[in-house]
Amino acid sequence: MPKIRRDAFLPGRQRKPAPHQFVLDAIAALSPVTRPMFGCLAVYVGEKIVCVLRDKREDTTADNGVWLATTQEHHESLRSEFPNMRSIRVLGKDVTGWQLLPADAPDFEEAALRACELIVAGDARIGKIPKRRLKRRREPGMAGPTNTRLG
């Protein structure tokens, strides 16, 4: 059965505002596209995911801020520009490709805007093309839609 958004039928209901809206404003010239991801807001420029904006008000606020899409090979050079940058704890690994500019850092807005400057400049250290979604094969006679997963 297709999933129906509850707020589709409630004309007075509005979507939540984007977390850290100033990031989207700073890269607006690139016409970014946003999509919900893990209760956060993923930001794409073209086919690249460049960052995720997170501002949760639950027990897991330690990873709030701007998640930069990068790879481990770029961590050292990015850390020289962003001394408070660190790996994301909620992902459960010591080091991940994703790096966090924490919202509780004293230089958060300055660092996030600097990251936006790098994104606008096309810095190759930030942004990655997500792997294509792979369709799982259905067994003959199985009912329901094909499941998809991130590859």
C-alpha cells in the first residue's frame, strides 16, 4: 500500500523549517536540492550530496550541525581549515567519511559558512556522488513492491 503523507490533507499544516537555513542561503546560487534523510536534511548540488543539516532536540544532540560529505583521504586537509571538525558519533564508527562541524562549537557558523564557500568554489574535498539504489530481486509470486536499499 502506498504511503500517504499525513499533512497532505491538512491545509494549515506546514513543514518544519530547514535546520541551519543559513547554509542553504549561502549556497543558493548553486540551486541546491534537499531531501529528508535519517530525520535530517540532505543537501545535493547536482548529483553530489554535499552535506546533511541536523538539528535534533532529542537525547542525541551531540551530532547536531553540518555533516560534510567527504572521504577519509581529505580529513587532514579539511581539519586544518576546520579545527573543531570530527567524525559523527551516531554512525557508530570511530572514523567515517562523513565529518561533522558541530553546532555547539564556538566557531560553528563561521566554519559552516567557510564550508559553503568551498562548496560554491567546487572544492573536490566536499561532496560525493551517492551509490545508485539497487533493486532487490523478488522471488516469483511474491506480492508487494520491490524493496530498495542504498548501495
